[in-house]
Amino acid sequence: MSFSPNHDLIEELKWRGLLHDAMPETQELLNKEMVSGYVGFDPTADSLHIGNLVPIMLLKHLQLAGHKPIALVGGATGMIGDPSGKSAERNLLDEETLRKNQEGVRKQLLQFLDFENGENKAELANNYDWFKEMTFLGFMRDIGKHLTVNYMMAKDSVKNRLETGLSFTEFSYQLVQGYDFAHLLKTRGVKLQMGGSDQWGNIVTGTELIRRMGLGEAKALVAPLITKADGGKFGKTEAGNVWLDANRTSPYQFYQFWLNASDDDAKRYIRIFSLLSKEEIEALEAEHEQAPHARGLQKALAKDVTTRVHSEEDYEAAIAASQILFGKGTEDSLRKLSETDLLSIFDGVPQFEVSASEVETGVPVIDFLTDNAAVFPSKGEARKMIQGNGVSINQNKVSSIDLNVNSEHLIAGKYILAQRGKKNYFLIKAV
């Protein structure tokens, strides 16, 4: 029975901006038969970050086109460290950390691909499974003999490090990764390896090793490294990496990252990171041209990615949190925020500290807004603004100058949000 792909994978990746390079005849192979293809993820942390979403999307589109994706967690290669794109030797992880990281990465990969249904259901692999029984001498004799030092030295990942120094451990990485490809071809019929463009050298080493070992032909396909339009590093914020783990980067912060993308970046990111169709994206682009201030592209991008990485509920909660700054929040939505998100939302607004013991017993609202926290310069102005319905505590209008601010007003046990007028927020912390 002839294979009929759901669509041409190479053409799909091209229009999405997800194709940097591919070996000759890769497209023909993908259109001729169901291909098993893999991407390797080294467990350098217990969570993937949004930079890892690019190879994840390669696997996703491979599966959507009717092919079989395999996600390899590098339990063995993670012990060594890939020199590609690195200017210095990595710190090696201890085994306990590595195992914890592997499990974190494995769990995250399960949410992006279909591991349950069809002939092309996704699979997981761990290269520690085939390296743990292999001896050093066996590796040198059976694998190392197939590639020359000259061939390995020609790789950019090696050449770029010769000045600063490269250990034998990192030098051997490409050979170890190359053997992964050979082993997966022998045991699972994997004919394609994918990754970022910085992995091209390592992946091609695998195809060359396969050829020299007489195992047949294999193909390579890589995506471009994603950068921001202003030249900044993609996926980095002032707080560091944007992680897929909600405990490291909250769904609200995650949503905000995509929502705050520039127009130029949003046009590229929505093709690369969303699963929206070409027609849907072109319609969004047309709407955006008409009303760029509405940020329709950014909102659609943020919704698609946040929902898939986290959940519909997390997306809705992120929307509710975002509305707070625009005066559309409620005390309920404020109280649902984590302390991290609360501080993220009101980062940059004036903050004051007040005595927790005073708040415990209760403070008249006018005293609270003037003596305890300098929300108003005078009691007269505070009184006048309250009477004019222009003051809120925790998103609730203060309707009486007789209000007592007490411990019941504390959010997360220590914060009170005061608002003067529509746009002036003040975060008060009881200490």
C-alpha cells in the first residue's frame, strides 16, 4: 500500500519559517513513505524552555503530516554536554540531578504529541538505555573507528572552541550523538533526525556514521535559530529563560511574553509556534494591518501557545490577571493570583510598607492612605477623592470615609492594592 502524506511536510515548514536546511532528497523520502524522525533533548534542566518549542514543533508537524515522531531524552549525552554554540565547557551534572531532569523533560514532551493513536503514534527514547551496557573499548572499536579526527575537527562546534579549549569529553559528543542516530535506525527504522540549525554538524555526523557503518541512508532537517527582530535573544527576559514549567514561569508571565511581542516578531512567531492554519494566520495578518493597536496577532499567538503549553483554564486566568491593570478586574480575580503574578503585574508601581500589627487592629482608610502609605499628599485630598468615588481598595470602590482597613483586606496574607483614579496603582505590603 502506497503512503499518502497528509500534506507536504517540507512545504509546510517552509511557509511557517521552520526550515533552515535539509539534506538532498529529504522531501522525496517524506512524500514516498511514512518516515520515523527524531529530535534529541538533553536534560540540562528539569524543564524545557520556549527555545525547545522549535524542535517540538518540528516533531508535531512531522506527526500531523502522517509520519512517526520520536522524542529522545539524552540520559547519556546529558552526562557529557554538547559544545555546539557554547563558548566554554559545561558543568557536568550529577546522576541524581540528571534523573530528576530527565523525568521533568519526559513529562513535558508527553503533552505535545499523540502517544496513543494510529500507526504513527509518538514514542519516547532514552539514549542511556543503549549506552549503559557499552564499554569504552567497545565504543572505540565499533564506532570510533568509522570517523576520522579530520572529519570531526572540521565541524564548526569544534573549530569555534579550539582557541578557548575543548575537552576530549565534548569533542566526542558528536560521535555519541551520531551513534544515537545509527542505533535508532537499526532498532526502530528511524531515517530522519531534526533539530536547530546549530545541530547541523552533529546531525550530519550521524548520517555519515550510518553510511560508513553500512546501515543505509539517512536524512537531516533543521530549523533556523529564532531571534528577535531587534537582535535580542529569543526566549530571554530580564528574569531569565521563559520555561514551560508553571512553577518556573507562571502561565500569566508565559502569556505576557507572547502578548508583548513586537508586531514584526508576532508575524514570525505565530507561524512558527502556533498550530493555526495558513488561512487563519493570513486573515489575522490582514486584520492586524487594519487595526495594529488591537494587537490581534499577539492575542491569537498568546492564546494558542499558552493553551497548548498550559491549559484553557490557565489561559483564562492569565486573561483575567491581565485585565486587572485595565480596571476590569475584581477582588476575586485579584485573590486568585499567586504572589509571583501579583508582583509581576504591579512591578514598577509605587510600593509602600506598613505595620502588620496596625493593619491587624484596623486603620481608618484616610489615615491608611496618607499616614501609613503616601497614596495621597493630604487627608483633605484623600477625603475629597473618596467622596468623588475615585478610590478603590482591592478593586472595590471605597464608598465611605468611615471604612476601616484591616487584616480582612490582605491579599496573600500581606498585600493591599490601592487605586487612585483610573490608572494610579499603589501596592502596600504589611510587614
